[in-house]
Amino acid sequence: PVFIGIALVALGWAGWRIHRPAAACKPGDVCAVPRIRRGFRIAFWAVTAFLIAMLAFPYLAPQFL
């Protein structure tokens, strides 16, 4: 349960950092480039979907037996 909490807090922090407005980035930073921001968002949602699947697996696995 501790690691689940840590993972959820880290995911929340990462989501906040990734989805903040581009104006919050300095002009020369990586987060100001639209193509890189889109890649970060895609990776973030892929990791989020994977984490949700891993958290739900113990509850859903008995239904597939």
C-alpha cells in the first residue's frame, strides 16, 4: 500500500507538471516545445493506463478464470 500511495502521488505531481500551461515554461526550456509536450503527454497517459491496469488486476483476474 505504501508503494501504491507513492506511485499515485508521483503520478499526480507528474500530471500537474505536464499539463500546466506552456506559458509557465521559460522560452528555451524543453517544456515549451509543442512536439515534446505532446510526447510527454502521450507517455504520461500510457503510464497512467498501465498503472491503473496493474492496480485493477488483482480484482479483475478471478473473473477470467
